[in-house]
Amino acid sequence: MDQLVGEQILGNFYKGAKVFITGHTGFKGAWMVYVLQKAGAILKGYSLAPDTEPSLYNNIQYGVDIQSVFADINDAKKLRDEILSFQPDFVFHLAAQALVRRSYEAPVETFATNVIGTANVLEALTLLERKCTAICITTDKVYENRESLHPYDESDRLGGYDPYSASKACAEMVIKCYGQSFFNTGKFNIHGKAIASVRSGNIIGGGDWCGDRLLPDIIRSLANNEEIIIRNPSSIRPWQHVLDPVHGYLQLGARLSKEPEKYSGAWNFGPDTANDVTVLDIAEKAIGIWGTGRIDIQTDPNAPHEAGLLKLDISKAMKELKWKPVFDTWEAVSRTVNWYKSYYAGADSYKLMDADISHYETLLRN
């Protein structure tokens, strides 16, 4: 199978396929919807209503053909009914409480959404009487992070200091449990379900207006001519443009549907480990692109714990999927800031997304 984001990269693989996406109104979910729309998929989304203004999903919803259901992933019956009525070929499970700092404020909600919500999706699939491929999106933060230079691979121990990270590690255990107990690859001819989990780093790109995330916070400050508040200037994360993991998820879904025994399990998708970029580096780069801005570093020794260093080993995806990150960290940052700069100057979200996809496809083919 050739490198599989849009009509050119995915070819005809998802054309006419029925794809169910949880969390489709979020930042990454909206990008998934847009890419799969271009690939010709038949789409149904299940998510809470968008809770940011602006919202990327709201900006593009009238230009995409999707059956959209606004409901809670914790409503097991509603979720089950929507999945079973749609009869999907693929499920991409993105719905989550995805913020570290909010998880300290609402730990029970975080565990309920991220752990039980995942179990609800997989339980619904046990009742689906047809073949289906499911990709469950977790996070790079599922690993027991010792904040060393060691890049974590898929065999490393799971953990989680904060409630968000721990809830996602628990979700990984749920996925593994269902994969062994109900969707064992040795009995695929009986149940017909292929499942995998994917772990990505800090994802950036145009259209994320969620609070308490670095690039959206920086952009809000720049757009409002306010100081950029930096809490952890020396922290290093695996920053990556949204199209890289989206491409990885879709490529994995295609391969998993054909060879479940080979491609089930956990997969890392991240940037090249050589791209060590700090929070302060990104803020300074954003200011340079925007043309104005100032930084105020406000460290708080009493603030909730957040990891200072985290790296992912992506060699498995590179070797077995022939996937690799197309954008390096600096290009990802540059394209993201320029996306917002153009948006606030009046550019259309569709055109900005199309430009990113077209450029990504060009680089991928070269």
C-alpha cells in the first residue's frame, strides 16, 4: 500500500466507507472530518457541541456532508444506538477531556470521560454484527514519564502523574483488555473487529481555539495585543502539525482493516526526536512571524505538576507503516501561526485548510 490526507494521499481507500468519529467537533476531530470528506468517506460524528468561539467545526460544518450527533460519550445507550444504526466500517475515537490542568479541577469527570467513555465505544462494537476497524486516540502522556532523554516506545511502562495522563493510561488498559478478551486477532473471522490505540504528542495547527494550550493561548495574546504568559519556558514537548498524526491514523486504519493481526496494538506518532524545542522557543518564533508581541514569564511553584520533558520513539510507525513526519517542528509552528494570522486578516478556514493539505501532499509525494 502506498503512502496514504486528502484525495491524493488516501487515494480511493476511504471513498464510500462509513466512518464514525467521536469528538468530531474538536480541533483534531474537525481536521479528521475535513480530510475524510475530501477522501469521499460517508461520515457520522458523535460529540458534545463545540465549546469555543471561534470553532473550527462551526466554521466548516456547512461545507462538509456529515450526520452530526451532539451527545455525551458517557451516555452509553445513546452512543450504542448511534453506532449500531450507522453500521460503520471504521470508528475513530477522539472524544476526551483533553486538558491536563482541567483534569486537576475535574478528576472524576476526566476519568469518566476518558476511561468509561472509551469502554462505551468498545462495548458498542461488541454488538456490531459486521466487520469494523477502530482506532482509539490516546496521548503521548500515557507513559510513566521519568523526564529523561529516553524517547518512549510502545513497550514502555504506562503511568500518569496527573489525572489526565493517568486516565489515558487507564484507557489504554481498557483498549488492550477489549483487544484480548473480545476482539482477539486469533478469532477475527468470528467477531470481525480490529482495534488499535494511537499515541501522539502535542498537536498544533490552524483552528485550535481551546483554552490552556500553548499555541492557541499565544495566538489569543497576539491577536489581542496582550502579553504572552509563559508558565514553563524550558519545557520540551513533541510538537507536531495536526496533519502528521491524522495521516498516521488514517494510514493505520487502512492497513489494520486488511491485516488486523499485524497492525493491532499501540502506535506512536510524533515528530523527529531531534526536534527539541522549548515553550519559550515557540513563543519567540510566533512573535517573529506575527511581527509584534511580548512575553511575560510567570513561574508558579504551587502550580499543578506538568511534565518538563517528554519524547516519543516513532521508529515502529516509520518501519512498519512506512509513515514519517512530513513537517519538522519549525515548519509546523510557522504554518500554524501563519494560518491564524491569515484567518484574523479575513481568510476563509476552508482555503487555509486546503492550502495546508495541498502543501502536505506535495511534500509527502517528494
